[in-house]
Amino acid sequence: MFDYRARVLHAESMSLELLAQRFGTPLYVYSKAAMLSAWQRFTQACGGHPHCVCYAVKANSSLAILQLLAKLGAGFDIVSVGELERVLRAGGNPGGIVFSGVGKREDELRRALEIGIHCFNVESEAELLRLSALADSQGKTAAIALRINPQVETGTHPHIATGHRDAKFGINSGLAEALYRRAASLPGIRIIGIACHIGSQITQPAPFLDAARCVMALVDRLLENGILLEHVDFGGGFGVRYQAEPRLDVSALISQLRALVEKPGLKLLLEPGRALVAEAGALLTRVEYLKTTDQGRFVVVDAGMSELIRPPLYGAWHEIRAVTLRPGMPSEIYDIAGPVCESADFLGRGRRLAVQTGDLLAVMDAGAYGFSMSSNYNSRPRAAEVLVDDEQVTLIRRRETLDDLMAQEELLSG
Ligand code: LLP
């Protein structure tokens, strides 16, 4: 959905040059069509099997994007009361919400109980007991799944792997059976499912299938204990192609996952975040300076780790394109540096570009964990976001102002 027309990069039918002129930079630009097509890939692969695709809100939690997915019938995977309120404001159905996370606070559990979400994905015995006591005291019943840790290695970056032996996430699969039995005897608790999530940006099918087999073996053992589940939730983690990663065939993988749950006739839940929004977004930034030092050449741009922290945080690679192609101009190898006062503040290194001061660059595949991980570090107002639908554009988040930046603060009196 991002392509060149007459040497200018477009999002669908909108020129990125015009968008930058109109809305300024840094600017997040999203393609609606790209999100729709990613969404369809998941739902078509689930086909006639009872399912719910629960979008992982953390990947991109902007209201308009949640609204778009809610209209398509998405469920939502949330990890905080903030995400819960966003989903509700965006028109999401409470009955499609699953609540993950190792550190759910009491007020968060209480609010989710009040709303009546679909399922709490419980991550520890202590959380189970807290939830039981809260639900019971309110005369409510909490529908739960235990998130188990199937202890598989995923080959992804250590910061975003979650299903290995020493992860803080989930319940060791060896201990889960006993905890399910305990849960069955607790007041205020109704067991409805089982969940796992083994990590993010996984580009091979094998770890998903290993984890799913581990989950399904547990489903069988629970049945022998008289515990009958209604759904299995295989989490998210479906990788996208940022550079040269193998392209994960999501449709084939989901067919294989379906085949594993077909027999017991369980509903299939998935929690994709990145795979629904990453490729739909680009971060638009303007070249402020070209700078040459003894060490090399730098393109200094007006976006950095405050807008997109993935490159410095994970060593993540995002393609960086010149918005306007300059066929006559000699290209050079540049490091793309942000304005933030940190040595790690680079959007990319060693990229061949033909650019001059004032040009625009597009950092591609930035729709997931881009804006949602952005910060105000260096007192930088957060970027604006626009959604493109063919040749229509909607400002879905205005640029933060300097007043916004200081709005919650007070000076000392006297
Ligand atoms: N479900 C649970 C319980 C999760 O913890 C996550 C992501 C997801 C679903 C969605 O995973 P996805 O489909 O997006 O891979 N900030 C990192 C990614 C962190 C992922 C955290 N959990 C990044 O920028 O790569």
C-alpha cells in the first residue's frame, strides 16, 4: 500500500510529500487498506472454525485504529485498565476482551469484572486468588483461562521472547494441572479456557506448533480431571518481514493450529498485534542536516527514539526510503540519526540514500510498537497520526502541543 507514483512515495493514493506539508513531521501515516487486508488474512484462515481474533492493543492503541478493528468484529487483548478504557471508548465489545499481563492491579481487575470481559488470562496463583476474592465479594463470576508457559524457544530477540523457561510470564505447564484443579474449587471463578503466548516477531511456524501441542496435551489431561474447556488461546507473536526474515505463512500456520483444536471442538482465540498493523504504518521524518565526521556520514532527521524506539531498544531493522526519488543525485551510505541526546538514537545505520536537506524519509513497517512506545523524552511533543483511505486522509491524533506537554505539572508555590 506504500508505493512510488511519479517518483514520490504514496500511501494508497496520497502523496507523502503532501501529507508532510499539511500535517508536519514527524508523522505516523497508516494505510486503512493494509490493515483490512491483514485482518482478512487472519479471519479467512480461521474460516468456519469458531474463533475470535483478539487484537493485541499494545501494538497500536490509537482510538481510530481500535474503532476500525472493532467495526470489523475484532476482539481485544488488553494488559491494563488504560487499554480497557480505550477499547470501550472505541466501541469495542466487552464480551470480546481478554485481559493478559503478569501485574494486574486490584483496581484493574475490579473494573474488568464490572465491565464483564470475556476472559482473564491468569498468570499466577496469587492473581487467581486475588481475582477469586474480588469476584466473590462483588457477587460476580470471573471467567478465566490460565496462561501457561510451554517452555519453547522461539529464536526471537531475547527482549520479546516470553515462553522460555525463565520468563516471568505464564504458569509452568507442569504446575498448571494442579492450579486448574484449585481454580475449579474457588468461589467466583469459572474456568473457560487455556492460553499461551510465547513471544513476538516469531517467523517460523515450529515454535507456535510446539506450544500448541503442549497446550492441547494439557487440554486432554484437564478433561480427564473433569475440567472441560470452551476455548484455547494461542496468543500472538506472528512475525512480519522487516528485512530478510523468512515470510511466515500465517494462513498455513492457522490451518495447522485449527487442525490441532478441531478434534476437541474448542473455540480458537488468537492475539495478533504486530501482524495486523506493522506493515500498515510508516513514520515520516524530515532531513534537518547532512553531517560528515571522521567516522562517517549522517542524515540527521526530526524523528528519533522518542518516536520509534525499536531500533535502539532491540537493534530492530526498519527499511528507510527517500520519499522523493532523485535519479540524478549520487547516493551515499548514511547513518540515520535522530535529534535525541542519546548515542543510541539512530533509526538505521549504513543505508544507501540520495537525499538533501529538507527531504523526507519514510521509516517503513512502523505501524506496530511505534507510536504506542513513543515518549516525551527530551520534552519532545508526540507526533501526529493520520489514516489514509485511498485518497482520503483523516487526522486521527493531532500533534501534541507544548502546552499539552506541561499540562499536568505545577510550579511550587512561593
Ligand atoms: N498477547 C500477549 C499476551 C502479548 O504479550 C503480546 C505482545 C501479544 C499478544 C502480541 O504480540 P504480537 O502479535 O504483536 O507479536 N515491543 C516489542 C514487542 C513486544 C510484544 C509484547 N507482547 C517490539 O517492538 O518488537
